[in-house]
Amino acid sequence: MPERRFGEHLDGSADSSGSRDANQPSKDEVDISVPNPARIYDYGLGGDHNFASDREAFHKLLEVDPDSRTVVRSNRAFLRRAVRFCLERGITQFLDLGSGVPTVGNVHDAAHEMNPDARVVYVDNEPIAAAHTRRLLQDQPHTAIIQEDLRDPEAVLNAPETADLLDFSQPVGLMMAAVLHWVGDDVTELLARYRRALGPGSALAISHLTDEDLPEQMREVEAIFADTSVPVTYRPRSQAPELITGFDIVEPGAVYCSEWRSEPHESLAQPERTKIWAAVGIKS
Ligand SMILES: C[S@@+](CC[C@H](N)C(=O)[O-])C[C@H]1O[C@@H](n2cnc3c(N)ncnc32)[C@H](O)[C@@H]1O
């Protein structure tokens, strides 16, 4: 993709706004010199919606963690299994918070394989991820992308796309895969707000980076993310019940993502190599 600089919009136009501080990025401006987790993850998955700074950051990650590709692939594989789990329970609508760049294997791919009528609303605040998702979804029925910060639940829940596609009187699959570790604040109130919007039978799927089994290596990973646009916050598996409060966590509980209802070919001899735990709860 052509590389673009801060101050230039995604449509290629220069910023001519005199009404705001030109040093402050607007919602759809990108500073390509600063790596961003969405695009680092895209590069790790083999996507091409990333810039030199993102690729450089991923190569630094590979130096401290040669399993970095396994980390991102295992997480994406968990997300697909969680979507299928929801569909098997009759959940046909999804709100995917922190949905990322639409590399193959995203939520609507997994959902539409099983149910072409499944509805999916993606939410991401990263302009490149949002722009490419919008383009990709042009021909995809029952899908939409909202470029919003998930920390603003009212903006997400009251968006016209959400109202058009999701019926909150019916169960919804709320997907928060590999995103909460980019939200450093106390997330209790945030999660409670989304939980209140969901009806009985809804699911919450979370996957999350942890440093609990490989603390030294993950300190080095943390240092690399400190130079990106969003620093990382690790949370241990033991915090899963707190994050998933109000939902009954299904078997096998909070486990490394490669262990969560995986097929034999997806499981790893040392699951801690994924550095990401996963859990799914159902609202009673
Ligand atoms: C590592 S990617 C995960 C993508 C996808 N959920 C998956 O698991 O394959 C994390 C995504 O969360 C997005 N993100 C981070 N903080 C966010 C926020 N506050 N609001 C919305 N999206 C956010 C990033 O832009 C990025 O695209």
C-alpha cells in the first residue's frame, strides 16, 4: 500500500482545516512513523496493510520472541473457534471490539461459513484498519465497521450501524480478542456497560496477553510496545473471572488460546508460547 504521512487523510487530501490545531491528529489521520498494534498484528498475520515502522517493530518482536507469528496466528484461530462456538449456541449476531485489519479469517468469514445471515459489527479506532475493513465489507451483506474508540461504549452502542444490524433483545456475541491489553485503564466499568447492553444467552469472548509464565521475555516485549502508539498492559489468567463478571465461564475456563476448544492440529506442546489466554462466558 502507498505510505502516507501524518497530516494527510486516507483519501490522499492534505489537511486544510483551519478550525483545529494542526498538530493534533484527526480521527482518520495516520502517523506512519509510529508503529501501531493493529498494523503490527496485520504484518504478523501476513497481511499487507502496514508500514515500514510496523514491520520494523514486528521484527524487533521476533528478536525477543521468535514465536511472535505463533502468537498472532493462535489468537486469530481462537477468535474463529469462539465465533463457531457462538453460532453452535444459536448466536447469530456479533459485536467485535478492536477488530483489527481485515486479514483473512476475520469474524464475518468464520460466521458466514456457518450462517450466511449472521450479522457482524466491527469496531476499531485505527484509521487504516477501519478504512480497509470498510472497503472489504462493501460487498458483504449484514456487516458494518464503526471507527470508534471502544472506551466510548455509548458511541459504539448508539451508532446507526449497531442499531441497523444488532438486535439486543436477542443474544449477541461480544468479541474482545487481543484488545483489552491495549486498554490500560481499569476496565471494570467499561465491561459493565457493555454487559448491561446484552441480553441473556449472549456471549463474551476475551483473549489477552499475559506475562505470567514468561516474565523476562515479556518485559522485553513490553519495552518494544512502549515505543508504539499504544503501550501494552498484561493481565493474568486469574483475572479472567473478574473481567468476565456476570457471565458463566464455559469449559475449559481461562486457558492459553491454543488450548481453548482447539483441534488437535491447533494445540501446542507448550501453550504458554502463545502468551495469550482466552476465555468465553455466557450471560445467564
Ligand atoms: C491485536 S489486534 C486484534 C484484532 C482482532 N480482534 C483479532 O483478535 O484478530 C487489536 C486491535 O484493537 C484495536 N484497538 C486497540 N485499542 C482500541 C480502542 N481503544 N478502541 C478500538 N479499537 C482498539 C487496534 O487498533 C487493533 O486493530
